[in-house]
Amino acid sequence: MWRYTFSHDPLSHTAVEGGEKDDGLSKDCLFCNLIALDSILVTANIQLIDFISRIVKVDADATCEDAIEAFRKERGKDGGITLAYLVSQTFLESTPATLDWNHSSCSSKIIIEPLCRKRQRLYNHNPIKNGINLKRQLSSRSNKLLPYLFERSDIWCDQDSFHITFAVVLEHDHVDRENNCQTTPQVVELEEILTNYLTNMCSNLSLSDLLAHVANSVLQTKIRQMLPSIDAVGFIANGSIMPRKSGVSLSPMTSPPAIPFVAPEGSSMSLDITVDIGKLCKYVRNKNIHSINETTVTISGMIIPKGITLVVGGGYHGKSTMLRTIMVSVYNKVLGDGRELCVTDSSAVTVRAEDGRYVNNTNVSAFISNLPIIGSDTRKFSTREASGSTSQAANVAEAIEMRASALLVDEDVSAANFMSRDGRMRALVMDESITPLLYRVNGLYAKHGISSVVVVGGVGDWLDVPNAVIKLDRYVASDALQKARSISYQFSHNHVQYGGRGVVHRLPWDGDGTPRRRRPVITLFDKSVDVDSCKLSLLDGGGRFSLWQESSNEYNHDDGYDSDDDTGIVDMTKCEQLIGGNCHLFGCGICALWILKRARQKPELDMHDLVSELDIILDGGGGMKSIIDSFVSSKSTSSPILFSLLEQHVGHIYRPRKFEILMALTRMRGISFEELPTEVDEEDMKIKREAEERKRMLAELWANRRHKKG
């Protein structure tokens, strides 16, 4: 039923003190050395049909036959991810598990632990002495998982099988060195112990609970797939609880005082949607669903329409909370989160100011131009310390390059001069280098189909541009589009020109401002160095990691880098949709390293092409585990990447979106990008010629007026 694969643990005592081991050890040889080895890694797998029918607990709410049929037909990728989440939660709650194994001359204990726990006996400070194991220390990690459904590298499903990888530590009270082969548990005996443990652990899962969670995940994916057909980039269901218990909590606030969301009555944004999820309908558990039929469910709520949507309201009335809900809803959420029927297009990207971020060869000319620096070309903008406005301009440009479907922007964390500029300031400062986002959002949507969802509370000029306005008053939403248009018409709507380039606030998108195709050029290290020998180190404070060469003394310090040189450091603290903690951060680092490796092999591919290849590999069945394995060389059973992952007690990684992977690449200090050939866009050239003609005509008009006055 369960099948096992045993491999060396890079953190084992032997691996640390003895270096890399030879590959190809048989099971018997591996177990003969268990006294010397501190721990081993075990991957157990079982056929999905066997797991569901023979291990998961069947209850009165789900017949085995119907449940298996529904799971196999409807689950798709979501079912596997959901199953992995539930097993992960059960596994964390039941470990570390100490199992006794008694032999004639040796009393042993098998300790089973998740990869994320510290299973070493402080090998670097307290090595094993005289054959006696010193006391182990476990990391104080929480047993509570995040309420988001991510693909992970230690527990996963492929098309037919379920897999789980964990660590097994064998401790001995008495060691007989001369007869260690006879006193060490043999393969068959250990497999029997592991089988009993895994079967008992997984039997705590209820089949009806499993299918309820699968139905919840599939429902979110189906709604997300419907969004283009209803001209929306997001959906918020009635009854959703958007506020959290506190600013640091992921649990929903209790209602009351939390106010469940209700869509504005009579608004074009209010909508009932019907979703077909097949036989999983009978397992749906959500009180916010309007009606449930045999194969379909109907949900009432509010869409976030394509185009320009403003979220307005007074301070502390829920604007940023709503944007936060939209932001995290690119991921599926677990039952009980309160926002599990809130869904956002998976290509929506948050953009904000990032003072001090690294930028290299990025086209920001749509927003930044005419810098008072001799020789500066904002079509190829580079800096090691970007300002608030230039960093946000780079973030928008890179989102376009990544082919985002929507920009999510909060006024509170944006650069004021990048967001807008009023008429009086335009009159005072006429030679301004910054073209605000306000002037560009309509052209961006018209040209590239990229929507914008913007939270504003202090700048009324934004009322000139929206297609939809959501007003929040004491956490209650209303449709304020008509009122906003009325106010806009009274002030400046549709009559103020901007330097001959068009109506202010509604400038056409200039083709020169569209980011060009780029590819990463590996200049971090000597080109002769193979990226397989690089390590990733998480840095203190969270949200940052460094990429460094294992054999290089330049970066080989306790914290992973030379304090006098920030080359190879990636700061993702402001990447707000990277919500999976260190597991997500490390996943970004490994995927970015894979892309650097692939870019060297295929120099004709741009960043979008490279990340598309990565997605194909990840979707191929092996998932994130396949990316880790790709860094294992043919001469060893492990790699610096795997060692880094386990050494820092991350243990496993979550699969990041392509957007966060490319964010990690573009923020990697010291990296360079080169442009690839791009086809000429005739429409862009026409717009450019028309803009130049308007400028010429305006210049002639002012010249004639001055001549007449003279």
C-alpha cells in the first residue's frame, strides 16, 4: 500500500562532518549506517484511490463510492493541493512522534518529524561523542498553517498518487558498535512501523470533511475562471467577513462587531453568479451560498469590474481592508477564513512605492522623463537606490512586462507625486519629470487591457477617471459612480489639456512607454561558476534572502553575505502578495535561481518566456519537488539548495506565482538585464506621430499669440 524511498539527510551528522556521500547506496547499506547517520529523509507514496478508500475515515455524510467518483472527476489540481493541506495540518499536530522499537540487544526510538523542524542535535556545537547522542532540540514552530492553499514541496499529489516527505531520526539508548547491523532496524521492519504511523495519522481525516474542503477550493477556481466572461477582475460574496481579528492575525474577526459584506443594492456591480461544480455540490458547506442544486451553486455578491475602479471612503471605514481582501484572493482560501468566496483574477498585481529598491534597465519613460541628469535615458532606467516615485514607476512597468491583468494600488503606501498632480501645481511647475499614474490608467487599460483598482481618500482628481466607484461608509458598500461623475463634471472633467499630449487624466498610452523584452544576464558571479553550487540564505528581519556562492569567501559569512557588499541580496518586504512567509520567500529564490540557470542555456528567451517554461515544469506532475531535485548534481544525493532549505528550518517551499518570481529577479542586487529584439508596433508609431503633431501645433499657437502681442 505505502511505498518508501530513503535518502540521505543533508543535515545528518555524517553529512556535516564527512562531506558529501556517494550516491547509489542500497537500503540495507543505508540502514547498516544508521548509528552513524543522524537522520534520514523518507518519501512515502500511495495510490490516491487506495488513500481515499482504505485510509481516510468514511462517515455517514459521504458514501465511499460517490465520494471517490466526485474526487476523481471534479478535483483537478485543486483537490490534490487541498488534500496536501489537510494532511499537512494533521501531520504537524501529530509530530514529533516518538515510536519505540525494541530489539534483543538494543532499545531504539524512531522519531518522525516534518522537514520544517530542527531535528539536529546542535551538530555544529555539540557533536556526538563516544557514540552517545546528546539531547536534541526542536524548533518552536507553530502547528497552525496559513489559511491559504499553496502547492508545497514536501506533501503533494500527482495525477494518481499521494506523496509525503519527512525526516526519521533513530536514537539509541545503548549502542552495540560491533553488531550495529544486527541491532539496527532493518528496512522491512522500519517500513512496517512507518506504515502503521501514517495509516493511523491519516485515518483522522474525515472523507466528508475532505470533500467539503475540495468543493470549497474547486468553487473558488471555477469563479475565478468565470471572471473574464462577466467583465470582472474580482468578486466579493455577500456575507464575507473581510476584517481580521487584529493587524497581525489571519483569523476572521467575530461578527459582531465585524459587519458581513453586502453588495450595493441596485448597482450594476451587484450580481448573482451560478457555478457548476458537479457532484461536489452535495459536500458544499458555506452559509453564504444563495442556493445549491444538484450540480450548481448560486452566489450573490459584487464584482470588481474591468477598467478603473476606485475604492473611496473616510479613514478607518474599510478601504484598505477591502483592497487586502482583493489582493489575497488571487489564492484559494480554506473553509472558515471568512473570505473563501472572495476571488480575484490570478494575474492581479499589487504595486506600491519601494524606497531604496534596486532597478536595472527598466523602461519607466511612460511615467518618468526629462530627468535633469545629463545622458539619462528613462527607457533604460537603472539605479541602486530608487526613490518612492521611480520605484513605483518601475513596479508598474514590470507589472506590464509580466502581463498583469490588474494593478492593485493603495494611496496610503504610494508616492504622492507619482499618484497625481493637481492643476495649481501644474501651473507652478511646468517642466515636471513625472507623469502621474492618474494620467495613465485609462490609456493603460485602452492599450493593454490592464485594469486598476485604486484606494483613494484624499485626492479628488481621481474622480475624473473611473468606470466604477465603491464607497465605504462604516464598512457598508455603495455605488458612488454617478455622484463621482457629477463632481468631476463640475470641476475639470474633459477640458484641461496636458502639454499638447491630450486631455489631462486621460492621456493615450505612448508606445515608447511599453516595457521591452528583457532577459537576465548573470553578472552576480563569475560566468564560469555553475548556479548549482549557489546557496540561499534567509536574512534577519524577514522578507529578504541572499544568493551567494558556496565556494566564495566573499559571501561566506555567518549571515550569508559580506556586510560591505549587498550583491546577491533580494529584498521582498514590500511585495505584499508574497504571503506564505519564509516558505514562499525561499520558493521565489529557488525559482529565480532556476530561471538564471535556464537563461544561460536559452539566451533567446525573455523573462516571460522563461517563467512560462518554469510553469510547464511545475504543472507537469512533480511540482515544487521537481525544482529542488533539478539542483541535485549527478555526483551527490543532495545540493546546496536542499541543504540551505533544511538548515534554516524552512524544510519545504510553497509555489510562488510567476509575478513574485520575477519580482525576486528584478530586485536581486547586482543583476543586469539586456533587451531582446521587439517587433515594431505600427499603432504605437501612429500614436507617437499624432502626439508630436499636437505638440507642434500647440507650439505654433503660442508662438502666434506672442507675435500678435508683440
